[in-house]
Amino acid sequence: MSSPATAPPAPNNLKRIVAASLIGTTIEWYDFFLYGSAAALVFNKLFFPDSDPLVGTLLSFLTYAVGFAARPLGALVFGHYGDRLGRKKLLVLSLLMMGGATFAIGLLPTHATIGSLAPVLLTVLRLVQGFALGGEWGGAVLLVSEHGDARRRGFWASWPQTGAPAGQLLATGVLSLLTAVLSDSAFGSWGWRIPFLLSGVLVIVGLWIRLSVDESPVFKQALEQAEARKADADAERMPVVAVLRHHWRDVLVAMGARMAENISYYVITAFILVYATTSAGVSKQTALNAVLIASAIHFVTIPAWGALSDRWGRRPVYLIGAVGVGLWMFPFFALIDTGGFGNLLLAVTVGLVLHGAMYAPQAAFFSEMFATRMRYSGASIGAQFASVAAGAPAPLIATALLSDYGSSTPIALYVIAASLLTVVAVAAAKETRHRDLAEVAPSGDAGGPAEAPAPQDVRTV
């Protein structure tokens, strides 16, 4: 029988917690992905009009990449205070910061109005977005992981992960609708602002839901134990230091695991808007529609992969995705080159389904690597520091490779190299699905929570 502090909530309460995390992450990813799509479609003309079109796109993607540069700082700051003060408070703050920055982008004057100050302000707001997202992911997945039952942790923790395709779906859907009903001149003049301003409404909804949930019971139990013992002062005062001392191997594994997942995602969803329209002769609307439909399928398959990770383990499911994405890259570009919508849709859909095999178990996998009082810091650092080398430059590198070589082959090899790195990292990791999240102390040599036997009571977390 587990203690009241660690017993999971009633099913309806758990569903509300999952919904709160999912809606919050959807809004945050909507804001983040909206920028990426706008960078590919209009920001080159609005904020870098004096550049060659492809160079303007590169500069636009560069401002896109700086958001990733701020994510590690967000991970450090939010992780530190999330491990000291709790998950819920920091999640509310991250949502306010992200929504505020996105709304401000919708009001931002362009280069035609204020000159070179426009891209500077755009970059600053993108940095705020990245900082907020760096703290969002770890808190959202931990809030669910630390509430849910151990047997289905992979399934429940995968739901906040669906916020990424849901946010992509929402962002792409709004842009697709606007490009369909507005002329190119109207969309470039004022229509692009609408999706950014819409974020203000979404944030109000997200805050109302997030403020209604409880703090993680596992965190509250760990906090009580720490206050009673006064024995984990390093985690209490400086969780980041404790992570690097006790969990540095796990941080490296998480960073390696992120490479193929992060790079492939942004090549498939962001760079495709450039490649399909410039190299394959596909219209902007057609490319957006393909990403829109594929994102809906991606959303549905993520919980299925999460459930499989509860049966097969985190590592086997993750490896399926890493190997699959690498093998798919050459067919991916070959299908797009045909110019047909059906082939374009197939290319993106298969790519995102394989990506989901990595992304779905990632939430539980990373959560299970770290002890409770340093879990927010550890999961966030591992995930967000990798994004600087992975997702941040991915569209930029892919666009530069296309510009230099005029071929998709170097881009495919780039993703394959990332897949190989992820396979090595995940293969070197220990299986974590039977670990007890209530374990609050690192286990020494393993660098992570002690391995626990398979839970017999669904109330053990």
C-alpha cells in the first residue's frame, strides 16, 4: 500500500491533470511552431527584404534558431526553481511568458516601418519564446509522470508530448486557412498577424486550466522528506549541481537520444515548407496541407507508441523510431521530388509516425532517469541543451546544404548521422520502465534512481 503522498489521483483527476498538461503544451508549441512556419513563409520578406530570397530565408531561420539557444537557459532557471518550489508554479509562468511574446510578435512593426530595429525586436521576442519553452517541457511531462500509475506511465506521460503535433496542427491549420482565404498581398500585409494575436486568447484558456490542478504528490513527498532529514542540501539549494554530480551520464544519454528526434522533426515539418516549394515546385498551400494532415496522424500515434513502451520498454520503442527515421530519409525526399500531393503526404506522415516512436516514450524515459529533487533540472537540461545542437540549426543547415549542393542527398545524410548518434546513446542507456519515481536519492554508480522490480500495485509511483 503506497502512502497518501504517492498514491495516484482518481481517474477523473488524473485525466484533468493530463488535460492541463496537454492543453498547456499545445499552446506553447503552437506559439513556437507558428514562428517556424512564418519564418519559412513570410518573415524573409517582412523583416529581411533587402536579401536574396534564399538568403532571406536563411536569415529568417537564423532568428528561428535563436529561440533554441535560449532554451537551455530556460531549462536551467525553470529546472532550478521547479525542483525547489514545485512544478505547477513554473508551468504557469512559462505559459505567460510564451503567450506574451507571441502576442507581441503579432503587433511588431516590420522592416518597412522601423527598418533594422524590426528584426532586432523579432529576435528578442524569439529569445523569450525559447526561454519559456525551455522550462515548459520538463514541468509538463513531470506533472503527469509523477501523478500517474507506474504500469501505464509511458502512456500517460506521452499525452503532453502530443502537444507538439497538436500545436503544429493548430499553427499550420490557422496558417493554411488564412493562405486559402486571403490573397498573397493581404496575408503578407496583415493576415500573418492573426495567428500570433490569437495566442492571447489561448493563453487565457490555458491558465484557467493549469491553475486548477494540484502539485505533483511525488514532489510534495520528496520535499517533506528533505525538510525532515535536511540531508539533500545539494539538491535543495542547487539542483543543477546535483544533476551534474550524480546524473551526468543520464544527461549525456538524454542529449544523444534527442539528436535524431529533434533534427528529423524540424526537417520534416519546417524545412519541408522551403524544399517542397522551391525544389519540388509544390505550392505553399499544398505543403501546408500535407503537414496539417500528417500532424493529425502524428497526434494519434504518439499515445499508441507510449503504451507500447509500457509493454516493450522505453529503449526498444525509441530505437524503432531512430532506425526508422534514418532509413526513411532517402525515400522521404524522393517522394517529395515527384511533386504529387499523395506522395508528399506519404513522405511526411511516415516520417512523423517514426518520429513519434522516439518522442512518445521520451517523457517517461527522461523522467525515470533522475531522482525527484533534481528531476525537473535533469530532464530539462538533457532535453534542451541537445536542442541547441539539434533542432535549432536543423532548418538552417538543411537550407544551407540545399543552397550549396542543390540536392537533397546531403540533407538525408545529415539526418542519418543524427540517427546513428541516437542509436548509440539509447543502446548505451539502461531500461527505466520499472523504476520508482518516488526514489529521491541517486544510486551512486548508476547515476540515476535505483532499479526497482516491476510494480505490483498500480498505486506505486
